[in-house]
Amino acid sequence: MNIDPNFKAPPPNPEVLERYQFILIRHAVTDFNMEFAKVGNAHGFEGEEYRALKIRKDLIDPPLKKPEGVG
């Protein structure tokens, strides 16, 4: 499995937006997400590297990252 933490979803279909009411909840990328992708892609999600990542105190409740290209 390859995880791309910089994935950008396509814009929503305007016809669907007109027919339905939506409640949006935004999920942003954190340092944990970036490390999760690196470790998962390199070692998988069953190994010691992944277990160690999940308990790193510096990655618990980290601030959100700014999108690339935003000042």
C-alpha cells in the first residue's frame, strides 16, 4: 500500500451539491500523518517501526501543517 499524504481530492460535482445538504468536517495533515506515510511505505503497518511511531510523544496531538505553497 502506498500512501500519498499530499493527495488532493478533485472538486465536488456542482449538480450533487445543489441536490443535497452537506456537513463538512475538515481533516488536515499533521507531522504524524507524514511520518505514518513514510513508515508505512517503507516498513508496512505490522512491524516494530509502526508500533514505535504510534507512541512517539512528539507526534501526539501535533499542530496542523500548512498546505504546500501557502505562506
